Amino acid sequence: MLKTFGAAHVQVLNGGLDAWTRAGSVTDGGDARPLPARFEARLDRGALAGIETVRRALTEGTTPVLDARGAARFRGDSAEPRPGVRPGHMPGARNLPYSTLVDEAGRLRDRAALEATFKASGLDDAAVPITTCGSGVTAAILVLALTVLGRPAQLYDGSWAEWGSRSDTPIQTG
């Protein structure tokens, strides 16, 4: 997400602060004293896909759409957490739960496991997928995993919250 807004030097602490401290790495307490800096956000519109781009991708079948939600939500077997949002998924989207990309401790899996997971989802090496989820947040985990693999992707930030709440968007269950 930070790169989408123009941050060039971004790193992710794999496993978060818990993994850092469990590994015995040093933390520092007290008041932070950051160096003064100026950041001007510049939106990389190419990193995002809007609803019309997603519609075209699904209609034409040329761009894979990967849904990061769990299988029950994808199938429409469980209720959506937002009022007015229909259950199910976009016809033609593939389910790739973000949880398949992280281990039990919340760390991103190694490159070989990530590659195998994307391959098992049917994603070919040349494809630049669109990722989606419930609200655009966990879809970023798919983008992160693809970035680790050196692969581009777009994120549909409207995600299911937008798609599932509209009357002019088709849904599929099961």
C-alpha cells in the first residue's frame, strides 16, 4: 500500500514485532526521535484497478482476478460482515485465500511455497492479476507475495464491499 502512494523504500517485518522479539532482536524504548522528513504522496494509479477494469477482466477472461477471502465467504456460505453486501463472488474470479500465503505465526511463506501456491491457483507466469478481498486490505497480502516473487499485480480497492453492494454487478455462489 505504501508503494502505491509513492514510498520508494518499503520493507515489511515478516511476522511482525512478535517474530522480531522472539528471534531475540533488539528493541528500544523511550521517546522516538525521528529525523525531520517530507513525504509527498503520489498515487500510482497503475497499481490499482477500478470496477470497470475488473468488469472487463472478468468478461474478457484475459486478466485473472484473485479473491483473497476465505473459501466460505467466497462461496457465499457465510454472511458478509457489512450490511447490504450480498454473499458470493465475482463470476470468473478465483479463490486464493490470503491465509494460504502465510504460516501459523503470520509470516509470509518462503518463495518456493509462494510460487507453488500461485501456480496451484492457476496463475501463469506471464499473468498480471487483479487482487480483491472484502475491503481491499487482505488483497494487499497477495500483492505483497507477488512483489516478493518479482511479479506485478493490481489491487481492486473497492473489492467485495463495492461489488457485492451494487445491483448492477453479477454474483455467483457455490
